[in-house]
Amino acid sequence: MQPIKKNHMINVLKGMGIGMANVIPGVSGATIAIITGVFEDLINSIKSFDLTAIKLLCSGRIKDFSQHVNLAFLLPLMIGVVGAVVSLAKLLEYLFSHYPVYIWAYFFGLILASIYYVGKTVDKWTLLNMGLCVAGAGFAIALTFLNPAVENRNLVYVFICGVVAICSMILPGISGSFILILMGNYELIMFEGITQMNIRLLAPFMAGCGIGLVAFSHVLSWVLKQAKNETIATLTGFICGSLVTIWPWKEIIYRMGEDGNPLLKGGEPIIFKYQPMLPESFDGTVTLAIVIMAAGIASIWLTETMAARSRRG
């Protein structure tokens, strides 16, 4: 049996980071892909699933198919993504129920630090690039003020949720999970669909994800080739704007019924949205959250330092 290559294991771990981020509303898996240095390779690999790939696969030319879609890179990454989504959905549900401030604090630090490292990949910050960055931030912030829709189990709508969510998931700073909240189907997909493995819900959702992923990857790959600096500047703005959504201290606003009481699902009140707020007092919880936030910043610094050393050989 062939030994597992070190870079394959690293890509599995990177995929787990991307998958974990995609489960969390407000955190973009594509941001983690940029941080870990796999974003462009991921987009180009997904884009390679074209007619040529289908012909190679149908004709049994597996080796040629594998090379065409860069399967040696993509498969370990996807194993990590799927493994994280399936295994961590329940854990993250528990952590967000019991330690929400600390989880948000870590990711806030993670994303805050990533702004610098993503932004510095822009070759030159022209006025146009700065304007695109501001526009990207404004768009991401505006999303947080939209009112979520109500849950919709219609399978066509679930399919559309898959298309829209996956396009968001490969845009840094735009959280696919948060988009699912806005579309009203986050709990339906993440908890009833994934956690309970409800195939009736997962099948149309995954079909939408697959079609949307391949189609949008072509668009994004073309844009990156034609205007890389402008694209990265805009994506940096998206990441900046997403900090509003990831801010650790939030007021939970529940979906209310006509009688003025919160609507319930499974005996629990249904969350309508999160409203960012300042902590009521500077206590031990706030201090620990700041420490965890600093740990998130340190994680990115350490990751980038190790990546830089690896590139130098």
C-alpha cells in the first residue's frame, strides 16, 4: 500500500478548516482557502470539470481525468471539507449553544488578521482598488441588515439555496451559511439535512451546490485572470465587511408570532437574526474573549510564517 504523502494530509487539514468555516454563519470557507494558499488552485480545479473531463471519465481514461482536474490536490481537500461539515455540524451546534462569544471571538481574530495577509497580495493599491475594497466592504455589511426569509421546504427552493450558498461559499468574506440564514433555510439544511442525514433535503441541495460550483468557478477564474488585483481588492473588502457579522457580542432576535411570543421549533425559539452590540461590562468573559481573539490572530500569523518558510524551501 502506498504511504500517504505529507502534502495530501496537509490538504486534508486545510479542507477541514474550509469545511468548518462553511458551517459557521458569518465565516467564509473561501477566506480560509485564501489564508491557506489553496484558493486559486481550488477554483481552477473545480473549473476543470468540463466536457473534456466527462469524456475522459466516460472513456475510462482515469489517469488522464485525474490529471485534468488535478485530483491529487482536489480529493484530499474535499475529503477534509466533507469530513468537517459532517462531523463538526453537531459539535459546532453545541459550542454555539454554550460558548457563542468565545467561538465568535476566535474567528473574529482569525478573519481580522487575514485582512492584512490577503490585502498584501494586491500588487499595487491604486485608487480604483481602494474604491473596490470599500464597495466590497459596504456590500458585505449591507447583507447583515437584510431580514431573513422564513423556512421553505419546497425542493426547488432547496435546490436554489444550494446554488446561491455554494457561490457565496467560494467568495471570501461572503458566508454561505449566512446566506442560508437570509434565505430562511440554515437550520433546515445544517441540522435537519446534514446532522440527521435527510436525503430528501440533501439531494436537491447538493445538486444545486454541484451545478452552482462548477458554473461560478468558471466566472471567478476568468475574473481572476483578467483583473487579479481588482478582484483581490474587492474580496479584501468583502472580508473587512464580514467582521460586522462575526463580531462576538450579539443580541439574539427571535422570530415572533402574531401573539407576540417567540415561534418555537422542537421546543426551542427560532432565531430571526443576530444584532451586533457592545458587551454590557468589561468582565472575565470579555477578557477571555479578547485572549481567544488574540489566539485567532496568532493562528494566522503562525500559519503565514510557516507557509513563508515552506516557500523558501
